[in-house]
Amino acid sequence: MKPEMEQRFEFGRNWHDFIQKNYGRDKVETSKNHLLTFLGRDSLKGCSFLDIGCGSGLHSIAALDAGAELVHSFDYDPNSVAATRYIQDQIDNPDNWTVEQGSVLDDSFMESLPQYDIVYSWGVLHHTGDVWHAVRNAAGRVKDNGSFYIALYSADVQVDPPPKFWLDVKQKYVSSGWLTRRCMDFWYVWRFQLHRNPLLLPHFLQRMRDYKKNRGMNIFTDIRDWLGGWPMEFVYDAEAIKFCENMGFQLKNIATGEANTEFLFTKKQLS
Ligand SMILES: C[S@@+](CC[C@H](N)C(=O)[O-])C[C@H]1O[C@@H](n2cnc3c(N)ncnc32)[C@H](O)[C@@H]1O
């Protein structure tokens, strides 16, 4: 069955659960270091920061911690908004951090926002159902000379089975009820974790334990995220670069090889 566009994966539920179990200074530090390293900065002092599709809110608090003067976070999913507000509460709701519900595809909402020194959207725009519309709207919020930091699911990374297979799986997952979803979770484990070999069960159980130890997350949470992550589009890196260059951006940094390619663009000042 082909899902309607309104049928989408409930990412926010996972994020809410994740952050309540995992929030801590170590996570903020890890995110902050990653953010600053990729941006090539020592701090975000004096910068305004827009986090589109803030999910757990972890990267928003990391930006604040890195010295951002003002942070604005939004997400389409009310549970992601609740997860971000949960973190905001942990640091007594600072005045310079706004969290709200909104969609990057909503043109009037996006146009109502000011422009920011840094626009950040990690792992989001390809999950909207209209990736290029989303990239264009996000890019429109970057100030002249500002930074545009996005991560998009890469079509250049070889996945086996290929993207078409996974897109079909995701559509089926998101259209299904609780029972079918649980059957699909186990199908995934049997085929892609155990490789149809019951002798690999102890190895899988060990992985489950390590997962919990390292990330505090249940391995099934990540499996559900992967199986259900719909809508979803795969994007070629070169296509993303060309699209942004055509909007007046210049590529400053790129990290490839993982499922999400990270891009850092600077918006050229109009002369
Ligand atoms: C894979 S998560 C990434 C979360 C976060 N950026 C991170 O790096 O951890 C994708 C997020 O994008 C959000 N999202 C999907 N469509 C959106 C839209 N149209 N506007 C804003 N957020 C959206 C989802 O609700 C979800 O929280």
C-alpha cells in the first residue's frame, strides 16, 4: 500500500524517549565539539543559530553552550518539540532560546523567521517529503556571509539491498499497525543482524547489551527509526552542492562516507 504523504514516522516519540534516558553533560560536550569542529570555529560567540528539525534538542543546547547569542529551534513533530523543551527545562528556560513547532515546508512560517548567522539542519530535510523545497526554504534563512550546515542522506553511499528496497520497506512499515511493525522488526533482525543464522544469536545479544551501555538506547529503537524513517529521499552529494551553489552558496566543508553527508556552505554577499 502506498502511504499518504501525511503518513509519516513518529520520530519525535523516539527522541523524547531517548533524551529522557540519555540527557547529560557528556552528550552536550560531544555534540558541541562536533559542531565547532565542522564549522571550524572556537566558539559561537555573537552568533544567532537556527536549528531546523531539532529532534531531541541536543544540538540546540550544544550551540547555546558553545556561546551562541540566540538559538531558535523548531520541529514538525510535537514530541520532538516536547523533547527539546525537556532539555530547555533542565537549564531553566534561558531567554535566548526559543522552541516551537513548525515545518520547514511551510513557506509563510519560514518567511516569518529572521535570518541567522548559522542555519543548521542535520538529518532532517530528506525526511520532509520534498527535499529540494526544504533545502531552499532553509537556505533562505541564512544571513549574507552566514553559514549553512546541513546533513543529507547520501545516495552515493552503497547500501545493500539498494535504496528502492528500503524505501518500499519504510512505506510498508509506516502504513502498518503495531503487530506488523513488530513482525518487521524481527524480520530485520533475522535477515540483517543474524543473517538467517541462529548461531549468531549470542553475538546479537552482546550487541544489544553494548548498545545500551554505550548509548543508553535499545537497539530496537534504532532499528525502528531506520525501518520507519519515512518520508525519505536519497540525495547525491554533487546534486546538493550544485543546488546550493545555484542559490549563491559556496562549499566550505564536507564530510562523506557515512549515511548522512555533512555540508557546510557560506552564503556569498550580494554585491
Ligand atoms: C532523524 S531526525 C534528526 C533530528 C536532529 N536534527 C538530530 O540531528 O538529532 C529528523 C527530524 O526532522 C523532523 N522533521 C521532519 N519533517 C520536518 C519538517 N517538515 N519540518 C521540520 N522538522 C521536520 C522530525 O520530526 C525529526 O525530529
